[in-house]
Amino acid sequence: MTVLVTLPTYNELENLTPIVEQILSLGDEFDVLVVDDGSPDGTGLVAEHLATVYPGRVEVIHRQGKLGLATAYLTGFRYGIMKGYDYICEMDADFSHEPSYLPAFIETARREGADVVLGSRYAPGGGVDNWSWSRRVMSRGGSLYASRMLSLPYRDLTGGFKLFRRDALAAMDLSLIKATGYGFQIEMTYRLHQAGAKIVEHPIVFRDRRAGQSKMSPGIFVEALVMVASLRVSSKTPATEPSQERAGS
């Protein structure tokens, strides 16, 4: 079993080394891909150093400029698919998502036969620490809004800590994913749900970042609300390629 953990970074100088080392310490099956958007604080240089310290286990993709969280994750998904990993994980690089949950995600995926494991703050046993009331309202309200609008049965649709089975991602047409930022998390779950993927939630406690500045903003939240509304009114064609058998029938 092999697992690729994708870490998008922009100015994560203080967090990157400890989180990469903690992920790798979980076992030899875990590798890390850092997708850095030209961080001016030198995060990309730290990532390159880690790749030399842990050859074959840490890889780095450098992008020119701040291209966004969604495209960084999609870059990581395509890389993981190409390299043939069994599972591909997305998570933040700031310790909001604790690496210690990863083995439990994998155990849940294998036990439940799941295509996707959602790290859920709102499943029983989950929660958040050190959040303002406004951020709690945005997060919980966004999830409730999306679940009602899109008829999705999941409690946490806006979280960014997820484990995907490679084959589930490979079956998707990732070019159909249009959302950026906050809305990307909702659209990925929606598309996979529409495609018939088995999605389960695993409780997590989300803790505010250890260092650095949050990228969340009201503008990103509003963008997600608009995206959900557009998904509601758009066609609900699953984001998968037709099989050869069906295509030829």
C-alpha cells in the first residue's frame, strides 16, 4: 500500500519541515508531494532541501506565482494517479490537519471499502479549536447550505482533509472541476458522489494553524456560495469518462 500526501504551500516556512517529518514518521508507505506557489518566504527552498534529505519520499513541484489551492490539489491528484499510488491525500501544511489521523483514514477506507474518506469536523467526535464565532458560522453554515442545495448526506462539505482511492480519482474527468478556493472542496465531493463513489466521514478535531496567516476570507466564502448555486442549476452529469463498453454500445 502506498499513500501520497499532497501539501499545497504558500508561505509555510515555519510549518513545512515539522509537518513533512511527522507524515514520513507514520511509515514507509507515506510519501509527500509539496506543491509550492512561488512562496516569497523561501518555503520552496525548504521543500527542495527536504527532497534531498528524503530522496524518493519527498517530491516538489514549483509553480510560478500564487495559482490557488484548487489547482495545487489537482496537480497533486494528477501526479499521484500518474505515479500509481493506492491512495492520495489532501491536507493543509499548517497543522490544522493533524497527520496522526492519516492511519485511521486508511483503516476506515479499507474497512468500509470507501473511495473517499472525509475528515469531518461535524461528525460525532469531531470539532474545532480556537476559532472565532464568525469562522464557525461560515464553516458550519457553508456545509449546511451546500448539503441542502445539492442533496448531499455529508456533515462536513467544506473541509480540506480528505483521502481518495486512486481509482476513484482516475475515473474522474478532473478538467470538469471549475471551483477554486473554498468551493473546490464542495465540488470534489459533489462530483464523486454523483459518480457513485462511496464516501464516508471520519471525525477530526480541526485546530487553528500553528504559525503563519490564514488564507480564508469572506470573498472566498461568497465565491463558494455562488459555485454551489451554479451546481444546483447546472446539469448533474457525473464527472466520469464513459467506459469503452458503454461508449461502443
